[in-house]
Amino acid sequence: MSVRVAHISDLHVSPERPFFNANMERLFAHLRGERPDILLNTGDLGLFGERDNGDLGCALAQHRELGVECRIVPGNHDVGEHPDIAGADQVNDERLARYRRVVGPDFWVLDLPGWRLVGIDALIAGTMLSGWAEQAEGLRRAAEGRAGRSLALVLHKPLADERYDDEALSPRFSSPGARRAILDALGPHCPALVLCGHVHQYRDAAIGGSRHIWAPPASFVIGDPWQPSYGGKAVGYLDHVFHADGSHEARLRTVRGLVHNDLATLPQVYGDVTARGPGNG
């Protein structure tokens, strides 16, 4: 038996500032025709979902109408940025509680034939914030007790760019401290897959013995030279097929009608990224 999972990320929608809502609506119309077995979302549902507004609910309405099982992990625009990243709206217990109340659990385990998928809230990894100690223990138990299944780790930010020992601090990737906390929880158990989003690019690469696949955004890209090209800059989603023998296939999918918004031309959204200089968007 094989299970087909549609993997979406980075919707950035809002009822009051609907810059990218049309893309979400087109994407979900497409998915209703595709009928995947499961919908996986690796975060940033809302434009400013970390604030007390209707952004999270706006996105969730589309998920519920799809009529398939949905699994979601939070992004920095859902619960706030990791405390290691200065100068941003940071995650706190109030924001975590709101996300868990509105969206649901920020840690989960999903068993498929041949596979175990574990979703974590990487925005609290290695902190004293509500839930991380339980998530670290849950991740350890899930990895140890997977009974021969292949392991897939699901989170918002990529664990790293090219190597786990990179000590550079960047908002594009898990901070060194967060990464160490996640890897410590995994212990000797190396995931076959690490699935994420956040960078607004598609990439399929090997790091640390795992296959790391970044989902493209459904909302916008940041064009050159304002953001480096780590992979491919496209809007769309990923089509995963998980097989009972522990193997896996992934395919980048585009959707007719999705607008390739470039954040560099939309300063009214998150400010003028071009003002930060090349490579800093």
C-alpha cells in the first residue's frame, strides 16, 4: 500500500491583507481535484498569524473544506520567531497557546505503512518554552519505537544549509542551538527524510545522511539578488508517495494560475526587502 501526501507550505494569508489569498484558493481548488490521502503543511499559514488576528483561521477554513486528513507544523509567522533570532516577533507561551487552541497540536506522530512521520515545533527547540521538553521526549520515543519504519522529520525551517556543524546564525535555517536540541533528541536515529519549508524555494539535497526536501511556497518568492538561490524559486507544492517498503518518491508540482509574486516588488507586505541589500531579503 502506498500513501500520497500533498505537501504545501508558506501560504501567508490574511482576511484583512489578502495579498496571497488568491494563490491559496487556486491551490486548494487544484487539490480538491487531486484528492491526496493526506495534506501536510509545514507552516506560515498566516501573514501575521503570530499576532492575535484572524490569519490562522482564514487558512484553516480551506484545510477543513478539503475533506482529507491534515497535519500541520507551525511556522514563525504562526507562533513567532525562535528566541535565538533577535529583532523579530519572537515565540512566547501566549502565542503557543493560541496556536494550539486554534490550529491544534504542534507535535504529532503519524504512522503510515512503512513510515513514521514526526512533526515538531522547531521554533521552540532547545528552549524552556511550553512544550519543548515534552516534544524532545516524544521525538526520542518516536524515533526509538518506530518498529522498522523509515523515519521522516517534519518541521518549518530547514535544519541546516549544507552541514549540521555550521555555527552561523541565520533566520533562514534552524539556529545552531535549536539544531543541536533536535539532533540530541533523535540520538543515533537518522531520519530518512527531513521535510520543511520557510525559505520559499524548492530543494532536494542530502545532509547528514538524510534526504532534505524543501517545499516551495504557495505565496511568493524573493527574487535575485535580494535572496540567494539555494534551490529553485517557484510557487507550487510537493507530491510525496510513501511506500510500504520504506521507500519514497517526491515530485515538484506547479498549479495553473498561481501567481509568482516577488516580495521584492511588494514592500507593503513585510517592508522593502531591497533596502536590506543583496542577499539579505
